[in-house]
Amino acid sequence: MNEPSPIPTAQMSSRVDGSRLTIALAGTWTAVTAGTMEPQMRRLVADSGAPAAVLMDFSAVDRLDTIGGALAKTVEAAFRARGIPVEVEGLSPSAGTIYREVGVGLDEPAPPPAREPPAIIQGLRKIGDQMLDAMADTRALVSFFGEVVVAGRYLAIGRARFRFAAVVTQLDRVAFRAVPIMFLITFLIGGIIAQQGIFFFRSFGADTYVVDLVAILTLREIGVLIVSIMVAGRTGSAFTAEIGSMKMREEIDALRVMGLNPVEVLVLPRLIALVIGLPLLTIVGNLSAIAGGAIVAQVYGQIPLDIFLSRMQEEVAHRHVWVGLVKAPFMALIIGLVACVEGLRVKGSAESLGTQTTASVVKAIFLVIVVDGLFAVIFASLGY
């Protein structure tokens, strides 16, 4: 009759020799006994204080596997982490090999926590990242403009079909349906400019100069700028959302599979409609702002309408009208390009669509203001 094999056991004892702590291990240190010995090892480390040195004696260990070796190694690593030197003796050749292998990485000190750079460095890093993003956006815009020019050339020489129905549809959405809101906004702004001008000119007895202020400021700057900003928010966001939705549903890829150029089919009709529609809206905005200024001047400043109109005819030259209208096609082109580029950048999620739509509006408004400033500098240098 076979006798049952004895249950493996492990023992551990400790003693203090002078200022050195000796830890004697005995028995079988394997996965079977590791669960029993782990609490004892933790108590030993916690209650050992701060000896000058530690000696771990494995002379009485009968068997050692990777689990038992890793448990013993954690004790050694705990003392070393406190700056206490640890000496190991009594390991057989096979046990020594196992003990060294399981200890790879445990003897290495933990890396120090990464220090955050100073706030000024973080700020400069963010500025640098934003500059790199701006350069990438500029490259993408210029590259896309090149694609539009190539598509326009094919259209001009008859190698691409002019989609008249698409242009008319987009022109209706871009310009004609936007007339009421453009009329209202510019009318209010013209009235506000007139009210503020009368308020300040009255103290100098020069109420009639409000006519010059309203007419010239509206025709040269405010009319086209306000209309462009409104178009960027209203139409530019719509273009980005439309093209982005098509990108998400892979309709743009389907156009390429059918042999159609998405720039010719989607982008050119929108750009043509914008380039035509924004100058028309600028004219509407100019007339509306002047009308608002004239009404406020009559009600608030007691300047009759006939005097307002005659003063405007005397002081406002034709060049002021053309200065504002010349800017409109360039601003329309910028708004359309930015909107279409951001739409084509949309990925496959609704979050990406919202992000690119927001970026489209912000970038278009920023570039519109920059272009307006550049035109102002150019016309001032030309004395026009």
C-alpha cells in the first residue's frame, strides 16, 4: 500500500547578529507554499526596522521554483529600496539560476517621476504646436487651391461639364435665401454707427459728418466685412457639414469610383455660387446699412433724409464703392476653400464632423479679417 506523499512545507526564521539581520529560509519554496509564506515575509519586512545589512541564507532550501524565488526576491528588493545592502548565500547552482532570472528588473531602482517643465516652457511648446498646425493648414489650403485651379482649367477648356443647375441651386441657398438676415444685421449696424457718430459729433457741432462716417465706413469696410463673417458662419458651416457628411457615408469615394472628380462635382459649383453671391449680398448690405444710418440720423440727429442723401452724393466718391466690392470675391473664395477643405478632413465620427465644422467657421472668419486688413494696407499705400 502506497503511503501518501508528504505535504511540502517552507520555513523562515530571522535573527540579528550585531547590526546585521540574517534571514534563514528552509524547506520547499514553490508555488504550493508561496501563499502561506507571503504574509510572513511582509511582516518580516515591516517589523525588521533598519538593520545595517541583511543576509539571506538559502542553505536549508530543498527546492526553489520561479514563484518561490520571486517571493524571496521581493524581500531583497524591499530592503535594497530602503538603501540597505543585501547579501545572498547558500543557493545551489540550479536554484541560483532561477533566483537570478526571476530577479531581472527587481534590482533596478524605480525611475524618478518625470518632472513637468516650467509653465513658460509649456506655453512656448503650445505656441510652437499651434504654429506647426497653422503651417499644415496653410499647405493644405494652398494644395487644395491648386486642385481647384486645375479643375477650373478643365472646365474652361471644355474637358469638364459645367453644372449649371448645381450652381443655381447653391446660388439660391448662398445669396437669395440669405438676403433677409443680411438686410436685418447690416440695417442695425448702420443705425448703431449713426447713433454713436451723432452722439460724439454733436459736441463739436458737426452732426452732418455722421453721413460721411456711415457711408464711407460702410462702403469701404463694414458692409463687406459683416456680410463675409455672416456668410462664413451661415454658408461656410453648411458646406463643411454637407461635404463632411458625404465623406462619412463614403459618397465621395463612390464619386471617385464612378470616375468623377469630387472637386468638379462638389467644390466648383459652391465656389462659383459664393464668388457670385457674396458681392450681391455686399451690395444689399451696403444699401441696408446706409438706410439704417439715414433713418437713425433723421430720428435721433434731426438730419432730414434729403440732406443725408445730398451730403452723401457730395462727399462719397465712386472709389469707396469699388474698394468694398473688390474685396468680396476674394473673401468668397477664401470662405469656400476653407469650408471645403475642412469638410474633406472629416473622419468617420460625428465628433469629427462637429470639430471640423467649428474649425471651418473660426478659420474662415480669421482669414476674412486678415484679408480685409491686407486690402486696407494696400489701398492706403496706393492712396485709393
